Amino acid sequence: MRKIRILLVGCPSLAHVIRHLFNDRPEFEVVGSLRGLRGLAQHADRLRPELIVANVKPVRTGISAVVVAIRASSPLSRLILICPTSDLIMGGGRCGADACLDQETLVRRLVPTASTLSAQMQRN
């Protein structure tokens, strides 16, 4: 079985939670994590993630700038944004994220959302 490679962007504590959520899922592999957008292009080029999960809160830039930077660094990756507010969730969808989740539902919805995007990738 081919694993979907995941790159995490955001604070280390959230990255730890996300790693734990994917730990028992053999179809996924967390291949790296970054604190912010610095170095994203190099990591994405080296790691070739199919999925990027990014927490927009610590990035401290506009959500549009986050999506543009991630898309430029890894244009073929699917993107799930973790957002602290509903305004950012709506903005993330308008800016081109494949999915946006709020921090409150992250634990319940991240793996099913990643599975849905994975299935879409395999059909394309």
C-alpha cells in the first residue's frame, strides 16, 4: 500500500497532536514538520508531500498569503488549513485551500478529511 505523505506546518504542540492522530493509520505517513513558512519550498521539494496540514494561527500572516506561499512551494499538494476562527475558515476556502478545519473539531475531523482528499487524489 502506498502511503500519503504529510507535511505539517505550525506550532510543535499541534504537530504532536496531528502526528498522534495519524499514528495508527497505515495509509498516511507524516514525513516532516515546520514551525512556519520559512524553508517550506526546500522541505516540500525534498519530501514531496501529497498533503500539507497547516495551522494558520502561528504563521501570523494573512490567510491568502499563507495559501499562496504553500501553493507556490508545493503546487501538487492538497492543503488542509487549521484555523482558530470561522472567519479564517471561510477565507481559507475562498483562497484555495482544499479543506479548512477549526481547532475545536480538529481531533474528530482531521483524519476523515485527509481520507476524503486521499481518495480524490487516487481518482485523479
